Amino acid sequence: MTIRLHDTNARQIRDFVPLTAGCVSIYLCGATVQAAPHIGHIRSGLNFDIMRRWFTYRGYDVTFIRNVTDIDDKIITKSAEQGRPWWSIGYENERAFNDGYDALGCLPPTYEPRATGHVPEMIEMMRGLIERGHAYEADGNVYFDVRSLPSYLELSNQELDDLRQPSGDGETGKRDQRDFAMWKATKPGEPSWETPWGRGRPGWHLECSAMAHKYLGSAFDIHGGGLDLIFPHHENEIAQAKAYGDAFATYWVHNAWVTMSGEKMSKSLGNSVLVSEMVKQWRPIVLRYYLGTPHYRSMIEYSEEALREAESAFARIEGFIQRVTEKAGEAVPPAAEVPPAFAAAMDEDLGVPQALAIIHTTVRQGNSALAADDKEAATARLAEVRAMLGVLGLDPLDPHWAGEVGRGEDLHGVVDTLVRLVLDQRQSARDRKDWAAADAIRDQLGQSGLVIEDSPTGPRWTLGPR
């Protein structure tokens, strides 16, 4: 058994070899808490939750760190716009992120450090970098000298001469405009901490380098995050850590975005879909299926149609589980091991789409067994399905999802899936010109309190008067 992962730095899929046998250490760039999370934010946490679950299934002891960036330029800007303390905004949104992670079934991290709780570690790292000639102070700011590290930009594969480093207000005194800020001198009204170089606040990149060092040491296995973090954030993390003397991460794993109309989902673009709103419209387990089943390196183009397709696909799995459970007369526990084909798919760069195909094939085999009244075979297939779904965090019989609908979620999505199955049957009758059968289906739905209307885009349903 060998797990293989796509390493961004190597630009290829590599065999995973842990630094410590039987153990895996993962650092994931978590939330920047200037606003509530949209589904693009939560996708990253969900993808790495699946990674963590797979390593655990394979017998590894996993240490999973997911940080919280609770101080940065965006949070300070929001504080000024809203007339609220920066820490109030950060804490409110941190809770919103954790609510989103929990709603979609993500396991809590081993540790979830906040940036503001690790200023002493940041000061220690800056002091070491200045002493080694990799950083310098100017006007109360502390900058990293990018020319001092020959390996700089290897992750993003850029040329230093072509680099355009993002800079913020007040970043004065740079020796080279490509140098980046590790510490920013205080400005009126902004939060600040005392350092040997004057009061100020940390730069985004320094926060993660210092926290990764504290919780995972000078070397760890996997660093993760979204594609948008490769440059400048992850590139600058590497520079600070390696110049400080750390080996840092052995593998770099990046998940793709959720897009709308081809653009990355972003609050600044006004095209985001908040998790708090989505869980009112869709069952959280369906959202997990929708966001977690595409390959983590594939873009997801958001659409309600795609969500409905995910809902219907998961309903077929749930229907099979329910039918076999009823026939067995008791809960069927998950199998001790997943099928070999499923394991092979997951071992190869977390191939969830291929693994999902195995689940649906097993469901079809189970349904055939049910049709043949082969209770033993149907039960065996259900045990396999539950084992596979459990690895993906999608087993509807898991205690996390127990009573999901009873927690107050809207039943519209469930009803919509069932009605659409019936409407598909009605459309099939219309296609074969069996008008009597089509009308009978419509009338039966009407007796159930549903009004069916044929529109140019297809049939749609609404609740009739009580």
C-alpha cells in the first residue's frame, strides 16, 4: 500500500513517504476571518478532511493543524468600515467558519491556533532571520530580503526579475520593492504589539511560518491550501522558514476553487454563496457530497442544477441504504475494509471521483440483489457502501448526520428530489405518447397537494393551497 499525492513543488504525483513511520503531520492554511465563509472557503477544509480521514483509515496517526488568521489588512479595513473592534469581527467570523466546518461534517483539527496568540514566536523568528542576514528593519517595518535566498520562487516557478510583489500602505524603507513585509509598523487606530523594532502587527506570511514551526517543528509532511495561496503566501512562508533553518513541508498540496461564471468565488467580486444560507436551502450532507466528490484539483463551477444532480445522486445511495436496512430488520454495520478498487482509487492522489464510481457500482449490485430477494448479498453490499461512505464522511447513518432533518433544515430539497423522480416518469410517459399515464401521475401529485405546471424549461412544482 502506497499513498500517492500531487506535490505542487515537484509538479508531479509522488509516493508519500512520512518523515516518521506511521505518522502524518499536516498544516492547512485556514480561515482569514474578515467575513463569513462561502462554499469556496469550506471546500478547502472539506478536501483536507477527506485526506485526513483516508490517512487515518490507512492506519496513520494524523496531526492536523488548521490555523486562524485573525489579524490582517482586510480585518482592519472591515473594523474601520463597520466601527467595530477588529477582534469582535474576527471572533464572530471564526465561529461562523467553525459552524460551517461542523455542518458539513469536517472533523475538528488537532490544534487550531490563532495568529494573535503567537506574536512571541513571530518575534523570535524575525530576530533569527535578521541575525542570519535574511531580513532587515526599516521605519519600524521588518522585511524579508528575497535576494538572500537563491531558492526563492521555486514553488510558484517564477523568475525574480519578473516578480511584482504585492505591497500595502506604509511599507516604506524597502531596499528592494520585491522584498515582502514580515512586520508592519503601527499606524494610528490599528492594533499593535511591542517588539524590539517598535510597535506594530504581523504580516500574513510570518504568521503561518511561526505557527507551523511551533506545532509541527522544523520539518513536517504536508502543507495544504487553495491554489490562490501558492504566491505570494506559500512562497513567502517557505522563504522565511528555510532561511530560518527549517526544512519545512515535504509535500505541497493545493485544492482548486469553486467558481461562478468561470471566476473564483470571492466576496470582493460579489459572487459568493454563503454557507450559512446554503444549509437553509440544501441538506448539509448533500452539500458535502457536492463539494467533496469532485477531485480536489478540479474546479467546481457552481450552479443550482449541479447541486440538484448531486442531490439526486445521493438520494439513490440513501434509498438503497434504507431499503436494505428495512429488509435486514436492523442496522447493518460498515465492513471492516473498503473494496480494493475503492482503496486503489483513494491511494492515487485521493481519486474521489473514481472511488465514488465504485460506490455507485456497489449500490447497483445491491439493488440487483434486492430485486432477486438475495438478502445476504444485499446486506454485504450495504456493509461495503457504508465503509466507503464513512471514509468520505458521507455515511447518512453516522451519528453526525443522525436527525439531520430534525435540526430544522428545510425539507424542500428532499421533496424536490422525490418529485423530480416522479416527474421523470411522467415525462417518459409523455415521450411515448402515453397521455393517460402522464395525466394520472399529474393527478396523483395534485392529490398530494402539489401543483404541476409545464413551462418552456420543463415541468415545475409548487405547493397547492391547504
